[in-house]
Amino acid sequence: MRKPTHENDPEQLARNWRDARGAAPSNERVFVSRTITPLYGGGVEAGQVDDELPIRPSGLRGQWRFWWRLLNRQGRSPAELFAVERALWGGIGAKAASASQVSVRVSDVSNAQLLPAFEFKKKHDGKHGGVPDPAGGVSAYALFPAQGKLAPGGHAIEERPREVAKPGLGFRLRIACGDEQWPGVQQALRWWASFGGVGARTRRGLGAVRVDGLEPVTVDEVAAAGGRLVLGKRGGDAASAWNAAVDCLREFRQGLGVGRRGSNPKDPGRSYWPEADAIRQLANTHSAGHAPEHPVVGCYPRAAFGLPIVFQFKDKGEPPDSTLEPDGDFDRMASPLILRPYWDGEGYRPAALLLPGWEQALRGRLKLRFETSGHQRLATWPVDTREQAETAERIHPMQGHGDDPLTAFLAFFRKGVS
């Protein structure tokens, strides 16, 4: 066995880390904070809230690093960005450990109330309903992974719904760093407080926070950074603003008469989006009455909202279950779209944010994975601008809204929440 060197010896790296930490930075700043939507995940085990430590400093630092990196990319090579980031936030490099210049503590945690996110209810025949009812202020569309699972036959619950922490969980953020580092840290904090959160699924509004003493990021600031922000009208509380935002995405993708052809919730009809028929064509199979007929072929626009996407066809003769993923070494692509309630200093508003660099999601190549086969180098969206416009007009939810799915959604969102 090869003897560990200074560069790869875990014990030596740990000693370097402890030595580099030194004294805690001075100038501690304290922010009173609270969650305004249900908190999901964030614990040691994925998808679970830690009832003893629901807000983890390591998770907060990871969130802030993300926002800092996103806002400080311009004018720096990847190597330069990594070096500056590691100097501020800490990390293990090729030769030595670097301590974070930002000290984070969480104190005075209060009102941590955990409850199931969903509830299966029994019907008159003793079976549970196939789809559980949301509980605890949860948006079902935003948190479908926490629904749980029924056993075959529906008489028993095989996997219980996950728990969430109710909105209103309070805590104090204690952040210490040098005066030179504070402007960059404060910038990351403001963006996190305006658009981020704690725990999992923050891009769909779970774990959204309100932090007293931080000015909200404005529409103009987002535009200057290369993003896009659309805000709805003020009115109601955080929960109503959040649900209004998420409902717009559900309507755009699956709504009756918008994303689907039908008018009956029990029979929503075929999708107006092209992915299902594209998969039927690739698999060279379809059920009776579901021959591919969508006018758009060769692209998968809903991939721009995040991956993976699992496709399950029910009828006999349809393609087997398949998964749409990024083409390459990764099986996930985070959504460039964030939906959440936005505090503007006076009230809550539904918000839809396209992150700086959102255009990359339109250019990503995809692979479609079946159980025993697959297809690669599939396109999310056309590259040619003329083809983009023509394709958009052939997809019902996008017609008249924009030349790519993300821009079209923002236009749809603006109408839905104005």
C-alpha cells in the first residue's frame, strides 16, 4: 500500500485545517431570521429535518458560497475564481487546507414544529386514496418527492410521507468576518435572503427565509447580474405568494387547456408539450390512439426547468419507463428557475427568478435512458434564432409568450400574478 504523502494524508490535512483556523474572526454581526415557508430536509439524512439542529451552519455556508460564486464569476478564469473563493470560504486545495474567513453560528432556535408534509386518507372501502393530501402549508407540486408511497392494493402505507418544519421557525444568524471580506459576504447574504433558503428544494420555495436588517435584491440588480426577476402584485401572506408562484409553473407545464388538451381533471388529455411524442418516436412504439402527432420533433424544452425528468406511460404498447438526464457524467441539472415568496420591505409578492447564466440550460445536451437502452446527444432547444421562434409557436403553452421555454414562462408568470 502506498504511503500517504503530505498532500493526501487525511490526518495531516485535518491538522492543517485546525491550525489554519486560528482565532475566530472579529466583528460579529447578528441577524434575526425566520422561515416563511415549510422547511424540508437539511439534516444528516437526505429529505429529513433534524429536530435538534434544523438549521445547520455548514448548510448555510454552502448556500452562501453558491450565491457568492454565481455573482463573482465575471472577469475570472475558473482557476482564479476557485482560488478567491477558497481564500474567503475555505476548503481543501491540492497541497493544504484553507480556513474559512467567515465564521457562522446559529443560536436561539425557536418554534421548531415538525409534522408530516402529506396525509393519506382512507376511502369508504378501506383503501387509501392514491394521492395524499398536502398538510402543514406545503405546496404539493413543489414537494412531490415527500409524498410517500402506498403498498400494492392501497390498504397499507409502504413509505410514510416525510416531515417538514412549519413556517415561523426562528433563529439568529451570527456571522463574523473581517471588514475587507464583509461586502462580498453581505452581497451573498442579500441574494440568499431574497431568493435562497435553508434545507432542500429551495429553488421551489421550500425553506424560504426572511432576514431582518438586509435590503432585498431589486429587479435592476438582478438584471445587472445577468438574471431576470418578475414580481407579482403584493397581497396576502408568504404562503399565498408562494402558492401563487408555484401554481403558475404547474399550470404552464400541466394545466388543463394550457399544458394539456383536456378539460376534465380525471382525464387531462394528451400533453401539449413535445416530449412524450418524441419518446414514442425514439422507442418506436405507442398505444392505440396515441400515435405521435406533435408538430415539434427533436427537442425537449421542459428539460430547461431542471433534470432529471422521469416519464411513465400507463397504456399497453407505450414506451417503457424512461429518464431524461444531462448527457455526460452527471445525472442531475439544477433548475435555473427559482420560485418563492419575495419580501419587498412592505409585503410579500410571488417571485420568479432566472439565475444569472440561465441561458446555459437551453443549450444543454441530453440523454434518454430506458431500462435496457438509451439515446444520447438530444437537444433541449434549437440554437438558430429563427428556428427557436418557429418552434415556440408550435408549442401551445409558449405561443405568444417567448422564443424559449424559460422566457415564455416568465411572460406567462407575469400575466398570472399581476
